[in-house]
Amino acid sequence: MSDDELEDAVAAFLKGADKAYSEYEKGYADADATLSVLETHLDELREAHESA
């Protein structure tokens, strides 16, 4: 994986995390759902890092 691809993975994680927090703060999702979404984004970021 190139540095650009890793940078893209980090950007995607941050975008997804920001969206999850925003939805939680607005009351659209509960804490468990938000943590589940964040866990998924972390797993994707971890996979991207490990394949780099």
C-alpha cells in the first residue's frame, strides 16, 4: 500500500468517525450503535495500516 492509499484510509476513518460522533450528538444514534460504527472504522483503518 502506498503512502497515498494509507493517507486515504486515514481520511476515510476521520470522516466516518466525525459522522458517527455527529449523529450521536444529534440523538440519531445511541452510544452502542456509535461505538459499533467506530469499531468498524477502526478495523478498516487497522487493515489498511497492516497491509501497508
